[in-house]
Amino acid sequence: MQYQEAVDYLYSRLPVFQNIGAKAFKPGLQTTKALCEILGNPQDLFPVIHVGGTNGKGSSSHMLASIFQEAGYKVGLYTSPHLKSFTERIRVQGQPIREDYVGQFVSDNLLNIERLSPSFFELTVGMAFRYFADQNVDIAIIEVGMGGRLDSTNVVQPLVSLITNVSFDHVQYLGDTLAKIAFEKAGIIKAGIPVIIGEYDPNTAPVFEEISGPLQSPLYFADKLVAIDSRPGDAHTQACKVIASTHFSDLNGAYRLDLLGEYQLKNLKGVLIAVSILKDLGFNLSLEIVQRALAKVKVNTGLKGRWQQISERPNVFCDTGHNYAGLTLSLHQFSKIKASQHRFVIGFVSDKDIDGVLTLFPTGGKYYFCQPANSRALDAATLKKMAQVHGLYGDVFWDVNTALKKAREESAETDAIYVGGSTFVVADLVEL
């Protein structure tokens, strides 16, 4: 089976969450376990770092992958969703999975697919594990899809678990309180395995303590152990100084990140604690290696769409932040950019808290309402009506590229344009 034929088959045959939402949601690990058994349980053939959380888990996974690559290890990286190509989800040494491997994998497993009826995500997880095993990776960084406890990736037995933070997202699946969501995220905690929580929150900390305690899993709250001071950077990097508690003093030093979102400094704390723990387990992760790796995450791993500047005069920034917490941080950073006029090209999927996030956008901005090329997309005309209730006014466009073109035409060189609202809006950008 050729690559495109295989991908078309997967999209047509299997339920895809990013396209149809709830209809594709299959909680539970039974199907994933059955698929992995057929594939030879490849998830047990290499060490794993398991990364969950509401926001920042993708960026944290890419940072960790860059660090291990820079240290000379052969690294598998599994993340979701993809922006441009299905192959982005599964990488080795930053390179997407080979298209011929995808075609062959689907061909070889047609009968298993028909018999097990896995979700698109479940099959992709199995494919990633088998690919990493076939590539003889030294370590794999596995990002949780949604939640944790019932997520397909939760069949791994990791060296360390990292949970970046907990905020409101996917509440219809994970629960309507932070404690309920934390319970689902905490499902990746394994007996005796260190777990790092990136951001301490009194609403969720007791959940992590109650679950990790009986499992005798060492628990670390990264932002209680690491302080980061932002320093002047340049157009291509943001600089910071790290001061950690005594046990983690090997992390102390100056760092430069090629990931320019200010929120990445929050993610960095959890990543560094994970690095220190893994160093104690015998991995060669010196300060110098970590410093080099963090300065070229995008080069090493191919990460895109996280506070990415795609052009100048006017300055155009895009960001995949798509929930209240994520958009709060990215919009705050955008508000600090000096501009004659701040313009916003935004679109959303319909199963999010649209009214809630619209309150984050400034009433003084000029808006270009669009919709992603996704069956879950919120109609741009409906978005315009919802936005007007919050004092946000602009015109309707049926895709992000047309909207951005119009925003540029109406901009002075000193204006600034923000593109986002949904990961899928960013994914539709032809310039990305």
C-alpha cells in the first residue's frame, strides 16, 4: 500500500478525534494493549519518558528530545496532533516517520485493524511504538494525547513521568473541576517511578500527593525547586538564568531557548527536573549539552507553531494555544508588542469554551474571523456574532490564509498580527 493510500484509508476507516471529536473518543486501554500484543509489545523494548498535562506537553516533549539527541542518543518522539503531515507525529532524530513504513505498516495490519477497530489515535500509538523498536531507539519521548489514565499511550512503563500543568480543557471528557482533571492526568503515575509536576496548584496538588503516595512514586513540584529569571535575549532566542534547590544545583546556569514563547520558561522547569533525575539514572546529560540543545530545539526536532513569528513589517505571530490558560499566556505576550494597531486572525473548533476565551481578547483590536478546515470548526459567521457580544468587531473569512492576506493589506508596517485560537487554524497557514 502506498503512503497516501494508507493515510486515506486510516482517515476514512478509523474515527479521528481532531475531525469528529467525541465520536472518536475511546477511553480505555484494552484495544491498545491488544494491538501492542499483536505487534510484539514494542513499547517494552526501549526506555520511555511519558509527558502529560494540559498545556506545554508538546513543547516539553520536543525540548527533552532535543536534549537527548544533542547528548548523542537515538531518540524517538511521539506527539499529536500534527500540523501539516501525519508523519510529524512519529519522529526519530527529529525526522518524520518514513512514508513507505506507514504504507507497509497499514498493509501488514489490515486484518488487525478490521478485527480490533481501533481509533485513529490507538493505531498511531501502536505504529509509533513499533517504528521506534524497529529503529532501535535509545529512548522515546511519548506525549499523552488527552488526559492520561485512559489515554492509549498509558501502556508504557516510563523511567520518569512529567505532568506539565492542569487547567480546563476537554472538560466533557476529563471532568469539570481541576481536581477531576488532575485525577485523569495523574493516571500516568506508575509505582516507584518519579513523577514531576511542572506547576504547583493548591487545587490539584493534593490529588497528585494522594495518588503518588501509596505508589511510593517520588513526587517533585518543579516550580518549587527551580527559579528562572528572564534575561534580555535577541530576535532568535530568549535568555534566562536558572537557580535550583541544592539537590538540583547541577541545573544552575545561563540558558538560551530558540522557543520564544514566554510560557516556555514555565515548561523549562519541569524539563530540567526531569533531566536531573535522568542524569542520576546514568544518562550523559551535562549542563553544556542541555544548554546547546535548548538553543536549537526547532532545528533538532522540527517543532513549529509555538509563538512563531512568520513575517515582519507587519510583524505576524502564530501560536497553537487553544484553551483559556494557553491563550491567556500567548495574548499577554502579544499585548506587550509595540504596534500602531493590534490585529487578530482567529478561529476555533466548536466544542471549546468559546465565550470564555473571547473574554481574553482586547476590545481595541481589529478582528478577522475565520474557521479551520476541520469538520469540528466553528462557523466564522457564528464566531463573529459571539465575538460582538464581547465587544470584538471585524469581518468574516472562510479560511485563515484569506483572512491573514486581508489583515496584511490593511496593516501599516508598524502593526502586529496575531494568528491563532485553534491549533487547526495555525495548521492551515500555508507559510508555516
